[in-house]
Amino acid sequence: MASMELTEQGSNSGGGGDAPVVDETPIFPPLSSTYSNVDDNHYVKMEDGDANDQIEKSNSHNSQPLSIANSVMTAEGLADPIGFLIICCVVLIGDMNRGVVFPIMWPLVQELGGDAVWLGYAVGAFSFGRIIASPTLGKWSIEFGYSKTLVGSTTTMLIACLMFAQVYRVNSLYYLLFTQIMLGVGSATLGVTRAFVAEITATRQRTVYIALLTAVQYGGFTVTPLFGALLMYALQDNRYEVGFIVIDQYSAAAYFMALLSAATLAVLMTKFQNRNRTKPTKRKASSRTSERDELADRTMFCGITVYDAALLGCMLLNVSTKGSIGSL
């Protein structure tokens, strides 16, 4: 009776019908929340790093594949340190495929009868493969999850390395371009890997870990040509045959990268925790975020915004610096 009286008073008071019903059974999780089921019958809510994690028991026994929203975030550090290290390995071998083979590219093009123009084509083919594959891999990471996407791209990279090792035997410049494109396709995971790092890190430290990942990427491109040069120097004018495998100064670097790709693929399939990307719910922006967005959307010359101008400037700088490599 007391419960009924409270209900009537709550529904009749205020005149607007906005007062809460006292004896209504609460539903958990709320329909508008970002909670989702996990395998151990807990509900875990992702936070931006500025609030404490909320974990509540649930009577639901439904399960679904683990997603980023199921990870327990902390105010500091990483939600998945092992996953971060594996992602670094994926990024490292992706740019090593360009760095390690770089010292042999010009001698190989010359041996195949090419000139400086063909060298530019060969260098640009790698980036072209990345361009055409990056949007597809990003879409697959949402539809199929990070694990399947990275396993597929690393498998493509492994096959492309084995194909590149046969360029000198095939003796075709067009085959060289094709293998370079395939290497670019296999290493077109920069967007996927950065999205993974962004989702497993707290907001206040996200930039730090993405910067570390970028350092690994450029280290793979700028430092690892040393390994390619050493392999070429050690095998100069030497040739070794192991069954159908021929190891010489033009194929050793590719076989070396194939071994690293195979090792990374094994780690991805055994140690990397499968996760599915989830679309974040919209939240009310803070005053600082609103001011920042307003500044970024401000229109400049030629009708473009400040954000678009900064993005275009970075892209032009990237093209001008990397594109000049082909003429060296």
C-alpha cells in the first residue's frame, strides 16, 4: 500500500508527469549506456581515462565476441600491453619491408634493365599498394575485428616477401612493380593499428602511445636499411641454393623479411586477443572540446576550414619528402 501511495504521489505531483516512478524496477544496463556483455557475466564500461571504471554484476548469461568496449580501462597506462607490443611488431615489419629492401632496389632495377624512372615506379608502387588497401582494411577491422584483419594483411605480406625473392629469377620489371604493390597491400595497416592503440589507451596518454607507435614505424623505415646493406655486402657475388630456394644478394633481404613476417603471423594467431571494434556513443562535448571544434571548423581562404588546411599541409609535406626518395 505504501508503495502504491508513493507511486500515485509521484505521478500526480509536479503537474508535468516528469517525476520518476518509485517502485519501477530498474533495468541494467540502461538502454542508452555503452555497457555490453562479456564472457564472465560482467558489464564493463569504457571510460575516457578521466573517470573510474564501473563494473557491475549481471544476471544475463548471453555472450558475444570480446570487443574494445569490454576492456577494463584505467586512468593510466594500457588496457592490453601485450596487444600493444604485438601491434608494434606489425607496424615494424610493415615498414621494414620498405626499409630492408631499399639498398638493393637500385642495383636490382639496373640488373633488370631499368633506369632511374623505373626506380621511381618501384618506390611509388609500395605506397600505391598502401593507398588502395588502407580503406578496405579499415572497413574490415570494423566488420571482422582487429585479429582477422591483421592476420590477413600479415599473410599477404608473407606471400609478397616470397614473391619478391623471385624477382631476379623472373627477370621482369613489371613483376617487380607487382611485388612492390603486394608488399604495400600487406603493410597497409597503419590506420588499423593506430585505431587499436587509440582504443586501448586512456585519453590523457593516448598521444604518448601513438607517438611511440609512430617512432617504431619510422624506425623500421629509416634504420633497417642497414640490415639490407649488410646482407647485400655479405652475399655479394655469392649464390647459395637450398632445394628450389636460391639465396643471393637480391633475395636474401626478402627471405629475411619472410621469416619475420611468419614469426609475427604466428604471434598474432596465438597471443593476440581477438577484439571487435565498436562504434562509440555520442557524448556531450565539454566547453574546451567545443572551442577546439569551433576553431577547427573556422573557414579560411579558398573556402576550406582550418582543420582541412592543416591536414592538406601535412599531406603535401609527406608527399614532398617521401616522393623525393625515388630520385635519389
